[in-house]
Amino acid sequence: MGLLGSLATLPLAPVRGVIRLAELIQEQVERETRNPAAIRRALEELDAAREAGELTEEEHDQAVRRVLQRLTGR
């Protein structure tokens, strides 16, 4: 791309930067939500909340299903 092409697309540079930043954030979130250690931690927190009486058995089961869905991607 020549000088004129660079000058013509210069106003779009901030938009491209924001799009790339959003893509990087999305990739990081996906890595963290599918991380087995993070899922184990979430399951342990749910178990602790159930034992402390903060969650009913039904709420616990629903929350566990949601956490496991993150792992399977369904």
C-alpha cells in the first residue's frame, strides 16, 4: 500500500485498533472460562456455598450444570 492508500485508510486506524482489542479480550475470556483449574475452583466454591447453606440443592445443581456447560461449550 502506498502513501496515498495509507492516508486514505488512516481515519479507520482507531476502529481497527478497537476491533483487535475486542478480539483479544474475547480470546482471553474464552481461555479463562474453559480453563480446567478455573472450573474446578468454581465447582469448589459452589460446594462451599451449598455446605454453608447459601444455596439450595436445586440451585447448586443448576449452577454446576452451567459451569460444566462452559467446559463442554454447549
